[in-house]
Amino acid sequence: SLQNGTLEEPAITKESVHHLFKYVSGNPLKRPQWFFDANQQGQGMVDVGTHLIDLIQWEAFPEVILSKEDVEIVSAKQWDTRLTPEMFKKVTGADQFPEFLQKNVEEGVLKYNCNGEINYKLKGIHAKISVIWDFEAPEGAGDTHYSIMRGSKCDVIIKQGEEEGYKPTLYIKAKNDDIEVFEEGLKKAINENLNSKYPGLNLKKLEDNLWTVEIPDKYKVGHEAHFGQVMEKYLKYLVDGQLPEWEVPNMIVKYYTTTEALKVAME
């Protein structure tokens, strides 16, 4: 079962790293100059942060109707990513910072208020999200996602760093002293239960208490294909003429969490 966690060691942690300059379909992405004004674009914690909070609600309390009273903001903060004129030109094509950004320019460098962190509790479960915007990814990398869910018997971890070749990789780390019993249950869960629905999954042991779940490429449909899956789900709701009972209340809770956290961060 999911642990309650603490401020220092939350039950759920999610970190999303994005990049201001990137290549899309082989071409450099040009961003509009207003993208770098948080007053127009919005801060990172209320933008990308909504997706991370959505995942936490879905993973910790699937199909449970939540309310604003279930949320407690423990702490929140923001910080800048700094861009030189050369970096700004590379990502926008503009030779200089526009007048509306001058308020954020200090000693010739643009301070872009786009990063954020929220520590909060949802129904008593400690959770933490971090949204980070770097300028450019390392060679061979792109936007990355890190996640950990701490359970009573194991932690479920997603890493996407250099060691993983910047590909999302699922790990399971046991806490149980009786590793043999845990491993037997894990093998049954992956090789029998999940494999009946997703054939091809493979559990690979890395250390005494650490495994990775090898996922066939046929299930790695990519970001764009996920939009299609979401649309299919929405169209089903449209045909049925109703949304699940939890959809609207939980959407309100999601945005309540980000906006309340922003208030705390701006105090």
C-alpha cells in the first residue's frame, strides 16, 4: 500500500524537466517572445505542474471523488532560468529583448520565472512536484520525467537519465526483508497478471532488491499518440452523454492545488 510519506521523503515525487530550445521533427523550435513573460505565459508550476498533479491524483486515488478540503499546501517556491541575449536569439530569432521583458532583465541577462516546486498533502499523503525549464538538453536527450511512489513493500520508480539512455525506465525496489517471498509475488504480478493484458512484459533482476520491467516498443506509442487515446476516451464519454462522477470535482481540485501553491510561492 502507498505510504503517507513525510515532507523530507514524500510518498509520491514527480519531477519534469523541459527545455526552452529543442528540435521538433528535425527543425529548431522557435518560441514567441511573449512565451518568456510569465505574466502572459504563466508560471511553470501552474502550467506543466497541472499534469504532474493530475498524475498524482490518478495514481494515488483512482476514480475517487476529491474535494478542496483534501488538499493542504505545505510549501511552494519559484526560481528563474537565466537567458543571455545569444540564448534568447537562438530560441526566438530576436536580436534583443523586447520592451515588455525589460522589467525582468538584470545586467543584460533575462530572468525567466518558469521553475516551481510544490510540497503538499492530498488526503494525508505527502506529495512533491518539481517543474524545471533548462535552456537546452544534453546531446541525445530531450524532456525527461522522474517519478517515485513509496509503498509498504517496495518503491516504484521511473527514471529517464543518462544511465537509461534518456528513455523512460521502470524500476521496482524492494523494502521487504524476505526478498524471496517478495520476488515470487512480483513475478506473478508481472509475468502472469500483467502479461495477460500486456503480452511481452519482462521482469529483469538487476540487484538483490532491484528489478526493471522491460516494456516492448509496441506499447511505447509516444506523446502524440497519447492525445489520440485521450480523444478516444473523450468521444466515448460524449457518446454516453456523461463524464465519470470524479472528473469535474477532481479537475477543480487539480487547479485549486496549483493556484493555492502559487499564492504561497508569491508571498
